[in-house]
Amino acid sequence: MVAAGKVTSYLPRAAMRYSGLVVLLLVAVLNLAGWAYLNWPVEPRPWGQVISGVDYTPFRADQDPRAGKFPSDEEIEQDMQILAGQVRQVRTYSTLDGQGKIAEIAGRYGLEVMQGTWLDNRLDRNEKEIENLVRIADTQNNVHRVLVGNETLLRADMPLQDLIQYIRRVRTELANRGKHVEVSTAETWDIWLRYPQLGKEVDYIAIHLLPYWEGQSPEKAVEYALERYQQVKDAYPTKKVVITEVGWPSEGRIRRDAVPSPTSQASFLRLFLNIANQRGLDYYVQEAFDQPWKRNIEGSVGAYWGLYTADRTPKFPMVGPVSNRPNWPQLAAASVLLALPLMAWFLARWAELRFIGRVFFVALIQLVTSAIVMVIDSGLRTYMSPGIAVMWAMLLPLLFMLFLVVLAEGLEMSEVIWSSRRKRHFLPFKTDIERSWPKVSIHVPAYNEPPEMLKKTLDALARLDYPNFEVLIIDNNTKDEKVWRPIEEYCKQLGERFRFFHVAPLKGFKAGALNFALRHTAKDAEIIGVIDADYLIEPDWLKSLVPYFDRADIGFVQAPQDHHDWKNDRFKEFINWEYAGFFQIGMVQRNERDAIIQHGTMTLIRRAAIEHVGPWAEWCICEDAEMGLRLLAGGWHSVYTDRRFGYGLTPDSFAGYKSQRFRWAYGAVQIMKRHWRDMLPGADRKLDPMQRYHFITGWMPWFADALGLVFAIASLIWTVGVMTLPKYFELPLALFLLPVVAVFGAKLAQFLWLYKIRVPCTFRQRMGAGLAGLALTYTIARAMIFGLFTSKLPFIRTPKHEDQPAFLQALIMAQEETLLGALLVLAGIAMWNFQGGEDPEARLWAVVMWAQSVPYWASLVLAAINVAPKPPSKTVPAPAPQPPAQAEIGSQGSPAQ
């Protein structure tokens, strides 16, 4: 049998190994296909001739005329060397800011120059420009045409008559010097149609044709530009029309149908150049080199009109195929190599998952890695302004954090849906066996608890079918004697097993009460049980679970929390099933790696284990989870059974529900701050790698909620910036929005899919649980942020609202969430109306703003459900667990090795 067992176990492992290679190969092929689909090259009409002319501004990536950083003559000469042989003419925009020698330098390389000037409302500067223009045109024989101003009327920098006076002045001064140079000014095509009197003053019509700014699609842009050219030509039949700007950007914001990209830029220019050559058009391509400094004038797109990048590298070939990411094969390969270690580790560690489950998660790893590679590549190709650098610095950490959350949620989903079996499935033991039973000391901390409620808890404990136990009730700091005195008397009636302690003052909150109980525990007690004061315990609790302590390394045994008061209350019904999801999904998966979260009720702990790791942590408001972490770090093992043995009360109000979750989230941060060293990798760490993984990723979604709140507030600020200071603020890459949407989708998948598999509730109850989970997003986020920056739990005032109308009660309980949700909705509407008509990215941003508001509106909806009039009482049966299978000592109920 042993040999046969070896053979049968070897074959599956071999099959798993080969199937793992199949998974890797399949995902690698799909990844390659995805990169190819997104970056498949196009092959526009080739262009193999010299370009008539280009617009030229000489600034490099680190230069900016507004900051007084100008190019040197040597740098201009390097540019002319690049352009010589590629173009016949260059057009300039100014005679100042280091641009006064362009014509002279260009002449050395046989390039003709259309000398430009920049005119605006700075009269002294205008004078210098005019003086320099006349001097350059007079002294440089390669200057045959000049431009007096650029889009001066379009910007409304001066009245038409003032511009005409400058044009007349330049023509007169050049004529006086005996120079025959054609004089004009450059404006967009519509300005020339609007001001025919301007056309009478110039020697030629200099028009700008930039279909991007008019929202034209790349496919129709050339046709549109030529139609506008013909329209102007028809308006001035006796004048020569020169296209002084024509082009398309390679990056930047989408504007209606206009999509900037390297392929659309190449397609536009190569088609236009061929048609212009056929028709004999006189044109200047906008522009020779990218000018990053322009992004603060024209937005991000202003930096990307060049045929060359700012570092003077050609963007695309004029012949052959063109891709948006020419290096996409290398990027695809890099994404596979970066993902490979994690994918291989997963396939080796989770070989028992069904094939489709392994494909799903390996594909998710690859998708996340490819997205990160794509974002980094986009960042490397982006000219960073200070504002954009700030945006990237804010969003990159959020991006990585949210992607980790997506991976963690995806792994849990894979395990829940496609695991072939549970490794550590602990069943209750049979209760009718003959054996010796160790003494159990049950501790019930209580503070200001209603006497009748607590009496029911004690009655349930009195009915325990267990021969050897005691119950310690520790009432700590209850001031009203009428509250605690009846319990003291009731304990006397229940007998010597029940001991009551009223302690005031007592520090340390619940942990202080539990430590007090430890000091008064019977000396012969071997196991400590802890339950909350509102729990009704099943009689077989101890007999069903205590036998697990027969294994000497078991430190604690945990049963789920559950509730009994929700059946005729829609609010309590929803939050009950929200709790259930954690105990039926999260705790089950953590139990597979011996990494459960200990809870302060329905838990049994070996007394020797407590003595080994130390008492309850009075500095922590989640002393139960902290104790469980120390027990696992101390080398003890845990047991979790998903059989219910006790039922407590749900919070009565949404405010109470929020307050409870705030404490839990705040306590999680306290624990991580105290025990962060235990979470680091290393052979000397007390927790094993999977335990560290579950403690980190188990709380990671809460940190993601905190980042989500920061992102929401930053989104509001950024939206205001985009609408009021568009030169300094621009919308982030759509890829940055992907993890936000992905995390939201993961939450929906959990409630729709995982709940259906693991949690025995109806579809309506699943939806209610999802609503309840979303409603806590803001509360958890605040708790995590407070926890990071404070060491003591802040005072949380619960608003008094019982005497208010129902809707006002709900509004008060969710006032902060409602305000934030309303601001996000209004900001989305404002963005849609402000730029959404022209910019699909603005519409996407608005939609993401609205999506971010959903959790905050969920808070208001749940609060409204809480205060809504209750329906007539009726019996709503809860899905009760089936009678559990039972195990004898040594059967499958014993802890896995």
C-alpha cells in the first residue's frame, strides 16, 4: 500500500508540473497577443522625399524661455545639422530668447528661413522683436519671407489695427533698406476668413491647419485640413496661401474624435506630405522637435508635435510600418520575465488548484504586471512638468497598492472557487465519548451591559454539557450599581461555578478585564474561553472543540461569530450577512495556512500558551487579534471550525455599526505598527511566509480603502485644478484609473460570486451584505488614517438624533459620507460639462468620480434602511447550518500536520 501510494502521488505531481508549464505557455501567448493587439503597427503611405519646411523652436527638454533657460548657438547648429537634407526651409517664431541667430546658422547648411516674431501686449518687447526682424531680414540672404506676429489676433493680444501698423512698419523699413522680402502674419484659417481687411495688408496668407484642435478624427484630418486650405484660397484668389503650421501630436489628451498617438501622427503627416507634394503646396510641418515647455501653455499635447523627440530622436520612420510602442515586443517579454517568478511560485505552491483556477490567477498576475510595465513605459515617454511629477508621485504608490489588493483578492477568489479540497477542515468532535475533560475557565468581560441580556448569556453557559468548567464575569467600570448588582446576585443563584467581579477603576478596557480574570482563574484550569456578554452559547460548544487541545502544539481554537437578532430587521439582516462573509470566506482561507484572526468571542486558548506569550495587550483595542498574532509567532498553532456554536447581537444602529468597524480597523493599524518587524521576510522571523502573507493581505483592503479616500479627496482637488488652472493640471493616464475600477470590481465579485459559493444566503441578502460592506468604506478609511498618525483611539461622538425625522436621522449618521458623495457627483458633472463634450478622458474621469461616490451613497442608503419603519413582525427563517458531521479523536477532525 505504501508503494502504491507513492506511485499514485507521484503521477499527479508530474501531471501538475506539466500542466503548470502549459499554464505559463498559454498565459505568455495571451500576453503577447494582448500587447500585439494594442500596438500592432500600421503602414501609412510612404514618404521618401525632402520636406518643404518645418516649424522650428530650439528649446531642449530642460530649457524654458519663461524660466530664462535658452539654447546655445552650438545646440542650434546641431539641430540644423539634423534638419539639413531632410527639409528645405525652417520657420521661426521669435528673434529673442536665444533665437536671434537661427537664420545665420541655418544659412550655413543651405536652409531657407521664414523669420518670425512674437508680438503680444508687451510693447517694449515688441519693439525689440521688430528691430531684430528688420535687421535679420536685411543681413541674411536666406530669409525671403517674414512673419509679423503669430496668432496674435487669435489670442486677442492686440487690436487688428495695431497689428496692421506693425506689418506696414516692417514692410516700409525693409523697403527703405532695399530688401524685397514678403511680409505677412500667421493666424489660424478662421481668423483669415473673419478679417478680410488683414489679407489686404499682407503679401501672402499664412494659415495654420491643425485639425486636432478642432476635434477631427485622424482618418478625416488631412481631408479636413485641405478643405480649410481651399476655403481660404477661395477667399483670397489673388494671394499665395502658405500653410505655416500643419501637423498632428503624438501624445496628449483626446479631443472629441482627435486621438493623439505616434501612429496617427505618422499616418497624418505621411498622407499630407504626399498630397501636398502632388498639389505643389507650400507648407511647414508643425514642428521639428518636441517642446516640453509648451505643455504648461497648451496642456500636455503641446509638448508632442515634433517629428523628433526633445532629445532629437526620430519618432517614426517615413517608410514602413509604425507602432505606438515600437519596442512592444521587448516590453511584452519584460512583463513576462517580471511576472515569471511570482507565477512560478504560485503554480508550485497551489498545484492542487483546478486548471482553470491556475490559468485565472496566473493570467491576473500577468495582466497586473503588464499594466505596471505599460504605466512605467508611459512615464518614461512623458515630459514631466512639476505638476505632472506631483501627480505621478501621488498616483504610483496608489497604483501599486491597489494592484496588490487586486492580486490578493484574486488569489482568494481562485482558492474559493477552484480548490479541489480544503487542507485544514476541522469538524466538531463527537460529544458522547468517554474521556477526561480538562478544566475550562470561561471569561465574560462586561461593561454597562443590560442585566436581562447578560442573564440570558449566563443561562446559556449554565446549560453547557461539560463536566469541568467555571465562569468568571468581570464587570469593569460600570458606574450604575443598578446595572451590575443584579448580575452579582444572579451569579450567586447559578452556583459556585459562576464568580462575579465588579472592578472599578480598572485600566485597559476589555484587555484589562481579561487580564484581571486571568489573575483570578482557577489554578487547575488548562483552557481559557472568552465570550462576549451578549452571546448565547450552544451546550455542545466545549465538548465539540476542547479535544483539539489533545495536540500539545494547539494554542487556540476559534469558532465563528454569528447573530440571532436580525430576522425581522432589514438593516440587521444585511449587516449580519456582511459579517458572515468574513467567517465563511476569509477565515476559512486563512485557516488553510494556520493564519486565522483570533476573535474576542467564541475562542478557546490554552492557558500555557498565554503564559508563554504574555497577557492580553492593554495598549491595543483589538487585543484578541493581537493575542492571536503573538500565539502564532510564538510557535503555537490554531484551529478554526466554521460550525456555529454561539449567537450574539448585531449593532442596533448604523452609527454603532460604524463605531465597531472603526475600532477593528484602528486596532489593525495598532497591531501592524507594533509587529511590523514580524511581517518582514527573513529566516529568523517567527511567522512563516504564508502567515505573514495573510496578515498583510488580510488588512491590505482596509489600507486600500484609506488610499481610496485620499484618492477621492485628491480627485476633487485635481478636478478643481483641471477646470481652473488647466495649464498646470491635467487628467491622469487612464491606466491610473484601472486599479481603482479593479478594486471596486473585486468587491462586487466577492459579494456576487464568492458569497454564492460559501455563504448560505439569498441573492437579496448578498446584495444587502455588499451594500453594508461598501457603506463602511469611509469609516474604515478614516480609521486606518487615524491609526497611522495617532497612538490612541480618538474620541468618536455618536450624533444624537433619535428625536429627528427618519431621513434626517439617516443623514446625520452618514453626514460625512453624504457630503463626500455629493461632492464627487457634482465634480463629475462639472468635469463632464466642462470638458466632456470634447475629451473622452474627461468623461472617463467623470465616470470614475461617480463610481468613487458609490460607497459613500451606500452609507446613506444603509442608514436610511436602519431608520426606516420596520415591517410587521413575521418569521424569516435563517439558513441554519446542517447538523455537523462529527469526528473522533484521530479522525479527519484532528488538526492537519
